[in-house]
Amino acid sequence: MERFQEQLGASVWKAETEGELESLHPVRQPLARGFDLTVALVGSAFLLLVFPLVALLIKCDSRGPVFYRCRRVGKDGRIFTMYKFRTMYETLTPLGGSVSPLGDPRVTPIGRFLRRTKINEFPQFLNVLKGDMSIVGPRPEAVDLAAAYPPEALPIFSVRPGLVGPNQIAGRNEEEFYPQGIDPVDYYIKKILPEKLPMDLKYIQKKSFWIDLKYLFLGAWATVSGTITRNNLADNLNQIVMMAVDSMIAVLSFYLAYIIRFGTSYYNDANLPVMYLLIIMTFIPCMFVWKCYDVVIKYICIHDIKNILLAIACANASLIIVVYMLGINLGNYGRVSFLTFYVILNVMIIGYRIVLRQMHHVSYKGRMDNSSVARTIIWGAGEEGYWCLRFLRENKTPCYNVIGFIDEDRRLHNRRINGVKVLGDCHHLETLIRLHKVQQVYVAKSVASSADLNHAQRLCAKLGIVTMCFYPRMAAEIGEDPMESGLNTSGQSYAR
């Protein structure tokens, strides 16, 4: 780092003597500083408004501090602490490099939203007030990346780094620039950095108040317009549609609760539009906090439904608090009406998700009703059998149609496990194979007598049925796919 600073000092001195750095003119410096302070004070006021909500979201999302403090290279190579809202998981030791491509697993769910909207950058207004940064300037660089700058680019560090600038605008969504499967730091230094440096050098050579003002407005527009891109829409289309549907259902649920309480005579209440807006503003963030939009609907389960119940309860409580704090008059719309709204909203939100899940299962079952699907019986209705059923249902190549279970525990007979019936025990196997035209039998038992296993093997061999063994515990220990199989000489196939 010392060598870098020596090279930096020589480069800045050379640039000053050659008259390249017009930004260092003493008359322009007070005007630029006044511009920075004015904008930073306005930005800090906005930061104070959003800070409570952002801090709450960060704390609810993951453990760690609200702010992230990072070391950046400032004017004349001075290292300073730059502030951001934390968007990554807190770890005892640093993980990964100084750049973060799209899909970085270090980024938290709320962090992805903060990065996409650039809200995580707002605390840098504090750096501007301290004098570490300017509103407009080159991007503040990490120490390790600044050391990779070529000598001809070191004059970039002769000015304060900025909150917005030509590169911040051109690279509004820089995380999307990185191809998959590459070293992001190496790609940044070799591909992205050579394209960025000329823009920063050109900026500092022609820096003026009017250019800074232009970049300020361009940066504001890039922040807003770059929040939603075509790639972002394509990647999150299902979640966006769900948010829109959930918003409409929330409004409809409140309206139905209102009609149940007052009838249609009060449908034109002037406070209803305000209430609809408040409902959406409290409901959607709570659904995000409880990760209700991270779920693949066709695999929704009890755990996901529990999160929805908690999210709606939190949203309903928040709505009640906001309504009474704002003094909104809803007449006799009391606690019972809010409870009615809560029940209706739960039924409709959870109901349409379950309907979509069932539609997927019906469609999946329809695809299985063809000759290419292996009709299968699972021997063992315990934990191993349950996990075997889940694996077979999710497996696509080949597809399996699980006809039912067999198990020696008579208490389980005619019961259903995840919708699949326990048809009998191993002594009914031959009848069940012939009756349901079974093609495969999966043995999913941690404990089975050798006599029963031999009986099943001989029977399946006689009928030309493939026998598979499912050992999830062994697979977990050796790190193999629980369905990796090898053929036995008797025609039996084992999954280890």
C-alpha cells in the first residue's frame, strides 16, 4: 500500500503541474463544497425518514449491525471509512472478494432489495458531510482494487470520490455484468476496470459545477429507472404477479369486512382509498419480512402457511396501530371488524396458493398417466418411506407414479401418508403387483427381516419386477445421491 501511495503522489503532482486537474482551482473549491453540503443535508433528512424502517428490516432479516463500515481509498490515497446499510450476512472472518456479482450468496434477502433500489448507499451522505466524499466524483474504490490501478489512472485519486458519477451511472446494475462461473475480482480488474478508468479520467479533467449538476440529475434518474430492468422482471415475474394478486386480495378482503359490518350504504366512505393504500403499505413489507415470496408455490407446505399467518397477523397489527396514530375515522369499524378482515385475508391468500399447488399436482399426475411412467410401490411407511415418496415425486427422469405403501404395522393399513395409501403388508405384494400393474418396488426400511427381504426378492425376480433399496441415512453420511443405483445379478437394483 505504501508503494501505491508513493506512485499516487507522483502521479498527482505530474497531473497538477501539467494543468490537467481543473477541479483543484482554489476559486471553485468553496462552490463545490457548498454544493456538496446542500445536497448532503437534503439527503441526510431523507435518510432520517427511512432509517427506522430500514434498520428494522435489516435486524429482522439477519443478525448483525445496521451499518456496514468498509475501507475505501479517498483523495490523495487517504484511507477512510465509508458507511452503507448492511446487505450481507455478518461473519467472523471476511468471505469472498471486494466485488459482488448477481446471485452472491453473501447477500441477504433484504440486502437484495436495498441494493436493487440503492437505498444501501444513502448513509454515504454522512461521508459527504464529513468531507471524505463529494456528491459527484469517481466511484470510491476498495483498497485491494485500487492497488490494481495502472500508473496512468492514479490521478483519479486526486479528487474526492463521489456518491454519483459517470461510472456509477454507466454501471447502475454492475452486478449483472459478471458471467457465471468466473472469478468476479479477476473479471472486474481485467474487463470492467479498463472500461471505467477512461470515463473517470475524462471527468476529473473537465470537472465543473455544471457537469456535477448534470451528473446529479442523471444519477437520480439512473437510480429510479434502473431499479426494475428487463432481466430483473424476467427473473422475478412470478413474485411480482403474486405481489399484485396479494395486494388486490388484501384490498378486497378489507372491503368485504367493511360491507359485512356496515352493508352497502357506506361503500363511498372517503377514508376507504386511504385505508387501501395503508393496507398495501403494511401487508406487502410484512410478507417480505416473513419470506412469503421466496416460496415455490407448487411446493408450498405447512411451514410456508405458518409464515403467511404470521405475516398477516403482523400486517393487521401494524395497520391498526397506523390507523389510530393517524386518527383515521372509520366509524364503528372496531376490533371485531379487523378480526373479520384478518380471517378473510388468511382464507383468500392461503386458499389460492393451495389451489395453485393442487392444480400443479393434478397436472403432474396427468403427465404420469402414460406408459413412460414407472408404477411403483414403497415397502416401508416410516421416515424412510416418507422421504422416498418425496424423492420419487420430485424426480422427473424417469417419472414415478407411487401406487401405495406396504408395511407390517397393521395400525397403518388403509391410512394415508402425504396422500398415498398404505395398501397392506409384504404378504400382499404379489396381489398388489398384479392388481396395479406395478413395475418397481422400493424398499425403504431401516430394519427388515432377512426372510421378508428374500421373499420380496424372489417374488419380484419371478414377476420381472425391479427392486430398489432406499438408504437416505447412508447417503447422507457418504455424501452420495440416495438414489444412485447399481444392478445386482438377480435383477435387483440397489439405491445407496
